[in-house]
Amino acid sequence: MIQELYRTEKMESGTEIKEEIKRKIFISDLVGEYVALKKKGTKYWGLCPFHTEKTPSFTVSPDKEMYYCFGCHKHGDIFTFIMEMEKVSFPEALKILAQKAHIPLSFEYNKEKESRKELLLELYNRLTMSFHHLLLNSENARHARSYLEERGVKPGIISTFQLGYAPGDRNWLMNFLKKKNYSEEFMETSGLFTRRNNELVPYFYYRIIFPIKNTRGQVIAYGGRRLSEGGPKYLNSPETLIFKKGNTLFNLDQALISAKESHSIYLVEGYMDVLSLFQAGITNCVAPLGTAFTENQAGILKRYADKVILFFDGDEAGEKAALRAIEICESKGIESGVVEPQEGLDPDDILQKHGINGLKKIIEYPINSFRYLLNRAFLKFNRETPKGKENIFNFIFPYLKRIDSQIKRDGYLSILAESLKVDFKSVWKDFQNQNRFMEVKEENPAKKNSFFESISEELFLMLALTANRDSFAGVRCDLALDHLTDPFAREIYIALEENFREGTTSLESLMEKIENEELSSLIAEKNTSSEFSYHPEKLISDGVLRIKRRLLLKKREEISFLINKYEKSEPWKMKDLLVEKMILDKEYEEIRKNKDV
């Protein structure tokens, strides 16, 4: 678990550096780089980046320096956020944030303790430079250079994307890595080789190499375009520790800068399409990696842009990809538009045929996704016949069903009715009937944390103390750990006691001491809500009194049992027991006077 990794690794990295980073990086600014946040009161709200939702349940609390999602219960500080978003270890997150804060790290990590991910990143960085050098200088790469020149790829683009060349010699890569002292076991899990007949064979040989990078510009995988007959035209790396195909988009690292300015991103089909747009000055362009556009990828784009403009091939496969992408964008609440390619050409073809100016002119005016769907439907079906009208409606229905806004949906249904020359009520009724039969209810992620079906008085008090930690100094004088029976309440008490003895009241320090993940999530939830912010002193004092009353009742019952037991058999014990019972009765009466308890 991320929280556990955070606890075990952070102590090796220097608390002072960590605190300095937190002083320089505001959590709302950091999270705002990934999530569109809106301020409401003292908190910021947005759509959770860790699960799919349509209503914001993700909060950032600057005063507590933490985030929390009321839907999936993810929580933490700036370090856990980077660990979750970038899928990195704590040392890696520390490096990323130190770089953002312009703070030099004054220590080196022990090579033996570096994660396997870091070793893979180092390997891919080395290999990318070697592939790139071979493309530019090797005599054997003549064919690759000629191919790129024929496709109109300029030297500047080759350099910007670090394009490379994998030699045709199948032994080259193995020999190259052995000279760099990489073990065969490590190479087998690197994503560069597959095992055939008990022999490691490279995935990439005699191919043009397209480095695939994460959002920080680190190479995590490759795409390869074949230079000879045989084998797939394009080949992508298999998934590894550092590469998940469905969560990655080609050129996202370079697209982010212009995407944040324009609030839009162009989505194209392949590597060469991205290169073509980039060469035309359209840098906010990305492509999925040889597979269909996924909901995860749409969720990633939503972090950086308000609108996705689809620019797919003009063939049947391109149309199907566009239709699916439109539905996915709508389901994620992303506005989408479509560039309709002319003559069935893809972006790279247009660049070859019409040049940069021709490509710019075509993409300048994308059409609304609904209008695109309507145009496609009109080409497929005869809108003059009743059956054709029905087919057109059925073609567009999956998109309409994804729309959350009733106003927006009614607007499109009105356009559809007008285009089909039918009454709006008829279209609306058909939509309702179709939706009734096909609707699949989505599970509401914002459900109560089911691990805690009920919260005891003890746990409630301890949770209140996590939100009002300064109050623990007084409470510990009235309640001891032995007074608590709820194991979760005891775990919080121990953490609060340790904080007290360390002289700190920080929530972060407290959370690090909580081992139970569900309990940690519950603490985060309560600290980001306002449940314990109204009259906390009375809430805590009443909680202490309730527990003390329960303890007194239990003790009185025990004394009464002993009095009955010894009254006849051992009467000499009665005096002390009766005195103790009288003291307990008096204490209980004092507590009972408080009617609110």
C-alpha cells in the first residue's frame, strides 16, 4: 500500500528536506496541476483523479496539508499524492518534489536500495541515447533515415522526439546490454526481450524507434516501425513495472504545456500523426499506443484539458475509433470535437499532400461531436424513410445516453427531431423507452466506508481528538489507554500519546503511526469534514465523561458483586469495599448531573 511504503521509506530520506519541500509547495497548487479545483470555503473541490466520478467528492485542505476523497477514500499529503499519481516510490516522489521546489538533495540513495523501477528508467535512458545515435550516424540506418525523409520528418523533429534505430542484428541488443553489466534475469523482465526456445530474443530489431515517455519526460517504453516485410507494421513494448499501456499516451509530456494554455488536446491515431501535427506547430497532440482509446486515458486527458479534438483516419476503422472515443469523452464529462478528414486521409497523409499550411487549415475548424455523429448517420441511413429515421436514432442513442446534462440532451434531441422532420415529443419518448430498457445503474462510489459499520463512543472521541490534537494533553490526564476497549480507539490513543511525547501535534505525524489502512482512511475523512469543528471542547469533554461514566458503572457493579459475596463469609473486607462504593457513587452522581451526557 502507498501509505505503508511512505511510512517505511520516508525515514531514510531526511525529515528536514521533506519539511522544507512542504513549506515551498502548497498542496492546492500541486494537486491543481493534475485536477481542476474550485474553492469552496476553506477547501478545494474537484473530480477525483483516482476513480471515475461525475460529481466532485475529492477535497484538498490547505490548512491540514492533505487531500481526501469521500468516494474512494484515498488520502494523504503532497508526497503520497505524487506516489499515487505517478506510481513511484517515496524516494522518487521526493526527487520530483525537490526538483519542483528547487531544493538540492544533500544525500545520495544507496544503489542497493534503488527500486527496480529506477533501474529500468536508467536502462531506457541509456538505450534511447544509443538508438538515437545509431539513427543519426550508423551506415546500417540508411534505410531508416531515408524512410523518415520520404515521410517529410525534419531533423528537428527527429531530435525533439529522440527517434532511434534498432539494428537488424538480433544479437546486437543482448551484447550491448551485457557490456553494460545488465544480468539476463533483469533483461528478461525489462520489456525489451521475449523468450523463444529458451533464448532471449529482442522485441525491436531493424525498426525505427519511437521513445514513449511519462509526463516527466522519462522514457518508459518504445514503439517500433518495421523497415522490412514480416511482423506487425508497428510494435509496442509489453507492460512492465514502469509502463502501463492503457494509462499512457504518446507525446503527453510535450503536449502538456500548450494544452494548459489552450485547454484542449488533439487526439490522433498513431506516432506519425503526432509528428505531423507537431511539425505543423500543433504541439498539444497525443496518440494512444496502438490500441483503442481507453477510459483511463480519457481520465488522464481530463486533468489537463477541457476539450479533446479527435483527428482520426478517414477510413472505416478511423470512423469506428472516433465513435468510441466520442462516447468515452462524453462519459468522462469532456467536451469533444472532430476534425473531418478529407478524401479519407490521415494527418500524415494530409501533411504529405497539402503541406503544413494545408494541414493547419483543415484542423482549424473542428465540428461538434454531435454534428459529426449526425453527419455519419445521414450517410449511412435514409432519413426520408421511417426505418431510416429509426436507424439514425439508434445510431446516435449511445452518445445521447452518456450525456448527464438534461438541457444539453434536450437540445440535441431537438436538433435531431428537426433534422428528421418529426415531432420532438416522439424523439423524447423513444429516448425514454430505449433508456428504460438499456440503462445500467452505475455503482455510487461515494458510499460509506463499510469497514466501520458502527463507531463506538471510544472511537468517536479519538477521532474528534485527531481533528483537535491540542486537546489530547488534557484528555490523557483523565483517560488512560487501559480505559479503552475498542482496538481502533486504542491505536489512535497510542499514536496521539507518541505524538505528545515527541512534542508534535501534526496530523501527518499522527497518520504515519496508524498501521490499519481503513482506520487511516477514516481519520482522513473526518479531518477533511467539518464534523468535529463545531464546539469541539464540549464534544470532547462530553465524550470523556461518557467513557468515565461507563467505567464507573462497570466498577460499581464489580464492587456490588464483591459486597454481596463477602457480606457473610468475610465481613472484615466490607469496610473498605463500602468506602470505595461510596466514592464511586459520588463520582457517578457528579457525572450524572450533566444531562447532556
